[in-house]
Amino acid sequence: MNSARLQRRTALITGASRNIGRAIALAFAAEGADLVLNTRVNREELEAVAAECRKAGVRVVTALADVADAAACEAMVARGLAELGAVDVLVCNAAIRPHKSITDTSVEEWHRVLGVNLHAAFYLARAVVPAMKARRRGSIIALGGMSSLTGRPNTAAVVVAKTGLLGLIRALAAELGPFGIRANMVMPGFIDTERRHAEWYPEFRQSPPGSPDELAKIPLRRLGRPEDIADACVFLASDASSYVTGDSIRVMGGRVIG
């Protein structure tokens, strides 16, 4: 493990029970990071990911918490600091993506999307920054997406949240850089994941992401893999990106260029 890029670091990853979050957790564990892994309700899935990570010889704390709850976020960070001694890396991955027209979106749904996709990053950053400042190092990573670049019909709350998240990352980078803390965003394109909420992706009924028509729009002619996103997160969490902050990495196969 001497060459492990994240050895002697601790990372908190939200939405870690499956898909991209799971891949990030496994990649971080393989690179030597101790972990605080979060999901909202599915303890069985989360514990299965934790067990896989522990095979790499790292320490893992699991936390069921709704990241839209500020107090729950603070408690999760406090537990990570108490049990693992530090939170050097924060990965804000948890997100929901309801697909509704602006007139069909209720006020409650609007606030719920912003709570999970945007406010949670503020709550978590606010909680991890004091200890990061004390250690004079830290990396905050948010998961964005194409919607913050291109817009997307019938997803106003999601687009607003992801666009705001990019603004938060830039603000954190400017404010926290003097303390050795970096903040960046990873923007996934179409990733080959399990989608349990078919209602969030009605356009995929006509043209699934892996269909020839959709793949033809991607210069690399394939869907992304969760591991592709995890690799970008490992880079941003490690010293390999020590001079990168306030920026974004598009892991889209060239789907959005420019």
C-alpha cells in the first residue's frame, strides 16, 4: 500500500450504497483511504459496500442520514472526526432527479430537490471545514452533471440545484484556498448505472442511453462506467491535483464539448 494515493486520509462519501457512490467508495478504499459512507435508508446495501471496502484494510464507518437535514450532516461529520480522527475529503454525491414540468412541480418537491442536491453540500462543507483548516489541507468534491451546462426540460429544480452547486464549489475554492483546501466538481455524462426511478428518465423510454442513436452523440461511442467517475474523484482527492481548485472535470466521453 506504499504507493496508495489516499493513504492516511479519511473521506466522507454521500450516496455511497450503489452506482457511482459505491464505485467511489471502492476506489478510495483501494487507494488506502479510511471512509465514512452514507446513504439515507438502505442499511443492507451500505453495509455490503462497507464490507467490500474493509477488504482493502481500511477503516469504515457507516451512517444512515438524510443529507437534506443540517443536523444529521453535522452529526455524521462529528462521528467521522471522533471515530476516524479526520475528514480530509468530502464527496457530495447523493442526489435525486425528479422529472416534472415547472407547473407540476410542487413547492415541497422544489425544496426537497434543493435540499438533497444543493443545501446538503453547504451543510457538509460547513461541518468539515473547521477541521480541514486546522490540518491545512482538504478536498471538497461535488458531483454535477450535464444539466448544469446545457439545461434540461422538465427538470428545473435539478438544473437549478446543480448549477448552484457549481457556484458553491467556486465560492468555496476562492474562500478556502488560502487554508490549503481545494474544491472541485466532477460532471458525469451518461453513465451505465442501475436506475430505480424510471419516472426520472422518461426520455429514455424512446432512446435509452445505450441505444445506437444516443451513443452516436458521444465521441467515444460508449456509456461511461461508474469507475470512470471514481477515477476522476481519486485524482481530485489526491496530491496529483494539488494545484487544481474551483474547476470541473467533464467525464462525458466528449458528449458536451466547449
